[in-house]
Amino acid sequence: MKTTFLAAALFAQSVAAIAAEAPPLRYDIYVRGAFNGWGTDNVLVHQGKGIYQADILVSPGNHAFKIGSKDWAAEWVANPAASVGIKLRDAYPLATEAGPEDYLFTKKTTTFRFRVDVSDPKRPVLTVTQVETPAPAAATDPHVGAGATATLTFPTWDGKEESARFSVRDPQAPLRSYAHSTTMQLRDPGPQATTYEEDAALPVVRSGNLAFDALFALAGHEMKLDSVKEIRDGNYNGGAAIPCDCFETGEKWHYVWTRDLSYAADLGLAMLDPQRVRNSLLFKLSGWRAGVTKAPQVAGSPDGLQIVQDTGSGGSWPVSTDRITWAFAAEEVLKTLPAGERAAFATTALQALANTIENDRIAAFDKTTGLYTGEESFLDWRDQTYATWITDDLASMASSKALSTNVGHYKALTLAAQLAREQGDKTRASRYEGWARDLKRAINTHLWLDDAGMYSSLTAAHFDGAPLHKFDWLGQSLAIVTGIADGTRARKILANYPHGPMGAPVIWPQQQDLPVYHNRAMWPFVTAYGLRAAIAGGNVAVADAAYDTLMRGAALNMSNMENLEWLSGQPLLLDEAHPNLIGPVINSKRQLWSVGAYLGMVIRDVFGVSTTREGIEVKPFVTAKLRGGVFAAGDSIALYNLRLQGRAVNVKLRLPPVPAPGTSGYYAVERILVDGKPAGSSIPWSALDAHSDIEVQLGKLVDGATAIRRVSADPYAETPTVFGPREPRIDGVARAGAATTVTIVPADRQTGITYNVYRDGKLVASNLNAGTWTDRENSAAACYAAEAQYTSSGNRSHHSVPRCAGPSVAIAATDPRVHASVAIAPGNARFAEAHLANWGRPADRLDVRAVRVPQAGDYAVQVRYHNGANQINLGISGGVKWLALKDESGRIVAQGVVQLPHARIEKANTPTVYSTPLAARLKANVAYRIEMSDFYNMSYLDSNRSFSAAGGVDGPSNRFDVYGVRLLRTNGTK
């Protein structure tokens, strides 16, 4: 007894001593990585003596992670210059600065102990060990006692099968409770079974197929889970919750992002919960911060209300300009909000759209092509879908033009025109209608590739500008559903875009040496847009492939996942031989746009119900394959309790007889009855009562198109069948008389590759071997780029860095002709050259006087700079400035926005980079003056005042280091 008492006393003293010991850190520190959505679920708890510890259950994969604080003010990595693969039990001193992610590989679900020794806070040390855990108890059968069951079985890429099983205790219940299990290994640790219930506030499906009914209920259940009262992100509000009756983005993503929300709402959520979508859309609008003075060139109303660009490369907008995807969601919400709520939102929407459109026109519109610049929409992990060199030159990303983003601008223009006309602003309506017509023409002129029968996903950068033989399913699909692609182009796209055995990848071809995420992946929301495009183009083969992909993904994963590897359909393709290629590198359950995609697939595509300003349209798309498979058990399928504009609508599709095996086509609508009365496919709101029944009789089978391009390969092999080659480089451009010699160097020694050369964005030579090629045209100011192509598949690489033959004039920041409002800073270990440090406050000015060019012609004027305000994939502090060229009389000869995105920082001798170019036609030996002044970036918006990094809590940041300017002779910038 005495011994026990003494032990207890000693233990109490030990606990008290640890509690009394002040931890060395004055803030919480977290393990943040792909296994927890980079969130703050895993705090490192102080154990005493400077030791912090967290035990985390990690699923199989090669997981990126960092040690960081809630606001990322503290960020610790093993090596700030390169990623490190962590080995168990080894000690890793951590650099207390930003850097690339470290990686932890595991081939089975395991609990790991992350231990950080901060006894010396300046030199923390990380150790990761495996924690032995007891074997889990045998799971009970979730389907015991079921009144009805159903099983879906799917073939796998390697010749096996996976299945999902569904059951209900009472199949006749008005609202069912489902059990759902799967044989497939799940992405994240957890049981292989789940349960969910139908919700009285949401529609339900009764199809005669329990699995189909259950998967619709699953999507509704996950929509409810994503419906929250508050949101949070470690970069905002100090990581504390932000009140908002909004949609969060997924299980691992607790914030609202403009594009995720907008595509999700457009696909399905706006119809089911327009108020929550509206709230979320309003959250993504912002005006100017207090104290911001609008530069004279900035357009829009005095409050600056506009759409927030909350993600993207190099400091977000305008390197990325797909904030305009907001219009997709706004259009749908305006159709479904009750009339009493619509007017106020319509007024706000027009104001925000107009301010956004007008400033994008100034900062991101290329008058030469009529296209908008900016990163591909949603494909904003630049390593995954751009040339390997682009991460060192984000200004080149900023000047390229992307199909998906330009289609988004088209949607924004058409919606703004519609709202302006509704609100009596005929001048603005006419302006935006004209811009939309011109943009549609420009997309079809500059991005359509006849030889591919598809649109190019993006152009090369300035000094090249060619449309690349790179393709993405979202861009192609959006071009079809918005009407940019005419019927002939739509049919070609649907026939030519490749489909693997599990569905269509989001990009084509795939890129080598990269893990699965956007590369080598299917995304359900993109598949859903592909389905919508297939229906618009009447292609049953592509539509059936999309139906299969969406149902398979939800069934086997028991959730509407963020993404899946495209050849295997796996939520994680574990490549132990190449751990750097494992992926998807992050993958969240109940991803919002995947949830919206599934709900929309059932309501809008199968049952054909969509909303208009005047009412609803009913145009179901039931294929012969659906009728003979999923819907073979009965003679009708029904959607009950679809609530629209205060009405509860039931929709029943009466089905024709089951077709013979192998039959293709889709069923035409024979008759529509509304509450027993004949009606057309367009049903006005006035024809619907508080409770209305719509009955649709499907009739004859329409052939439809069946053209589909099928491809397949081993998901572990980087084969020319599905991959593009690595891009080459141009090692030299040499002038000799009237000829120019271009030296092409391959990126690798693969066989079966030839090379193509582009001059000023035009193909001038093809099927070349590596080495030298001579251009005998008069090309004194030409710019060249090279492209690799597999001879077996025709798949092409990105273009090389362009090399220009023209002369240039370079003026350093230390030149006496340079006059600035900040002093010259001397070089240091990281920045060896003297420069204008931290230039760019709103009142800062920079003049370069007496600038002369030796020859008249077209010039590209660029600022040589470095912007280290944040990492290249983060932040809101990309440089966005106004550049003007004036002649001796003070007349402006060229002016416009130049972009100076974030750039990489090296430990020593960080290289400088060049801004986007300003095109100018100059005369010889005229003394020009270059003036740079303020414009704005996203840090000027009030929504970013709580952002933790540069441009946030400490005020706007539009600053960078200036090293000089360059004027490069060209044949006209692209």
C-alpha cells in the first residue's frame, strides 16, 4: 500500500514538473501534409524537455508533409533546397524556413510517431518511427438482417474484380437507411463499410435498382456533410473558424475556393441549395481594403467589388484568371433563387462581374489574338501540366492562353450581358455581347487544331504563342456545353478525345516523371462535364463511359472522391518501385465538385431536369445501355421531392422495353404530362403547383453517335501510347548572313522521337533529328521553339524555352538613366547583383530615361526582377504594375499591365527573371522614357486582410526587387 502511494506521488510530481515546464515554443506546431489535407488536425503535443510529438494513422502512399504553424509563419523542412524522403528512426535537423515538402513512404496503413526535438528552437530535429498498434477486431457484416440487397461488380485493370454491396432493412420505407460496403482497398484508413440515410429535405430516387438509389442518396448525404456553418483555412484568420453558411470543399478541405464551388454549383448544387450557394458565392467577392488608393488605370466602381482569385501560380491573379468561373455558379443560382431573393443577388452579381471583366480586360487580354491570358482552369499545379521549365519562368505561364479559362471568360461575358440587359443597361449589355462574340471567334480561330480534331488546351508563352498539341477534357467539354464549339467541332471532339478503360483522363497526353494528381488522373467533376458535352453532341458511347466512371468511382470508394488514377481507377496507385510517382498525391472524400457532379448526373442528365429563368426543362438522356443494365428491373424510374422555387416536383420516366444486348442509342421523349395534362419539354413555373407530378414517356431509340477513341496501357509504364515525350531545348540560335542556325538538344536519349521547329509561333520544320537546323528565311528578329514528337503515337511534348535571334538593349538598375523612389541595395549572398530592393509600394515610381534602340521595329519591353514574397505556388503577392513608354514629346507609344510573379529563391546567387513583355513599335535613336507605376493585385482586396503571409495582415504587398529593363527586338510579341 505504501509502495503504491509512493509511486502515485512520484508520478504526480513528474506530471506536475512537465506541466510546470514552459514549452520552448510560444505557438502550436503541426504535422501538415497530404494525409490530412495540409490542415491542422495533427498538433504536435509538448511532452516535456523540448520534445513535441504526434501519432498519426497514415494510409499507403508517398506522402508530402511539412512541420508548420497554423498560419504557416513557421515552416520547417529537412532541406530548403530539395525534398527529402524520410527514413524511419533517422534524425533530420530541420531548416526553419520555407522549402519543398518532405516525403514519408508507407506501403500499408500504419501509425507513425512524429517527434520533433525543439530543445534548441533554432535547430529543431525530426524523427519518425512506427508505432505498433493492436490488430483491429474482425468487422461485423453490415448487411446482416437486410430486407433487400444489391451488388455492383466491376472489372479491374489487371483482370480481377472489385464489388460494392448495398442493403436496406426496409426497402418500402419512404426514407431509406443504406448500408454500403466495398471490397476495394480504400484510400484513407477506416472501415470497408459505411451507412447513410436519405434526407427529407432532398430528392430521392426509386429506380428498381437499389444500388443506383443508394449512390444518389450517398451524394445527397455528402452534400449535407459539406454544408457547414463555418469554414477555416490555416492561411486565414489565424486559422480560426470563419462564420459562413457555406459549402466547404471536402473532408480534407475546410474552406471555400472560387472554382471548386462554382463548378460544383453549376453541376448540381445550385439546384438543390441555391441559398447556400449564393452565400458561398458572396463570400468569394471582395472590395478594396481600407486605405487602398485605386491607381488611375484600374477600372470599376469605387468600392472595387470583384471576384476573388484565391488560388493559382506566382501570387494568383492575373497569372491565374479563372476567378471568372464564378459566373457558371451565379448563372445557375439566378435560375433557382426565389424571385424575392433573386433581384438583390442579380444586382450584386452584375456589379462584381463588371468590375472583374473590366479589370481582366486591362490586365489579362491580348489584343493581338483576342484571347485572355492566364493559367489553365483548375490545372493549377504547374509542374503537372506545363513544361518543366515553366516553374523557373512564371511570367511565361502568365502570358499563355488557356482554353478552359477563355471559355470561363466567355461565360462571364454572356452572363454579364444578360444581367445588364435585364437591369436596363443597354450600353453595357451591347459591349459585353460584342466582346463575347469576338472571344468565341478568337477561340475558334486560334485554339482549334484541325489535325487533332480538338482545341488546344493552351498556347505557348510569349516569343512563341503557338497552340500546343496538349488537350484537356474540361476545356473541350466546356467549349461544347457553352456553344463555343459548333456541332461539327463538338462531334469531332467527342470522337477524338481519348478514353481509358475506366474513363477519360483530365489531360492528354500524360507527362513523364510526375506523380498522379492532374497528370494521369480522372476527376469526377470533369467527367460530369464530359457527360454533359456528350449529351449535347448526342454521343452515346462517350455518355455511357461517363455514366460508368461516375457510378464506379462512388460505389467502390463509398464516397465521391476528389480524383482517381485514370488507367486503374484506383484512389491510390501504389508504385513501390517509383515512390515519387505514387498518387493521387492527395485525395479527399466528399469532394464538393464530385458531389455536385453525381447529383447533377442523376437529376440533370438521367432525368433531364434543368432550370431556366422561366421554369424547368425536361430532356432525359437514357441510353440503351442504361436501360438494359442499371434500369433493367422495372418499367419506370422516379425522382421524388425535387424542390424548386418553393415547389415539390416528382418526375417519373416511363421506360420502353429492355433492348436486345448490344443495342446502342438513346431514347427520344414521346410524351410529357404535367399533373396529367400534356406539356412540352419547357415547363413554365406557372404550370407547376406546390406539388406537381411530371410523367415522361420515353419512346423510340435514336441511334446517336458511337465514335469514341479508346486507349489503354499498363498504369505503371511510361509508354509512348499514352505519354508525351519530354520537351527538348534549343541550345543556340546563331545568325550567319541572312540565315539562322538553330541547335536542338533532346531532353533524353529515347528512340522513336523526331523534332519540330516553330518560328514566331508558326511551324516551319518537322520530323527533324536532334542537332542543327538552318532557317534560310530572313529571320533577323525571329524567335524559335522546338517540340518533340513520338513517331509511333504522334504524342507531342511541350515546347522548349523560346530563343530569339534579335538584338536587345539592356539597362541595369545601377545605370544613371534609372531613377527610382528607393535606393540601390548592394548585392548579398543570395542576390549577388546590386538592385532596387523591395520596390513597388503604391506611391513608388521608376523612370528609365533616354532609352534608345539601334534599329526601328517591334520590341518587347521587360523588367528584370525577382519577387520572393512567397513561394511560386502560394500567395497573393505577384507583382502587377503599369508600364508606359513615352517618346521625346511625352506621347505614350505603348502602355499596359506587366506581371512580375513570384520566383524561386536559391540559397546563393538567386537568378533574376523577366516580367511579361509590353509590346512597342519603336523608332531608331529616339530617346524614349520607360515609366513603371502601381496597378493592383489580390492583396489589395479586403477579403485578404487576414491572410497570414505577404499581402495579408501586414498590408498589401505588390513589391519586388528590380534589376533593370530589357528591350528585345522581335517580329511582334505573341
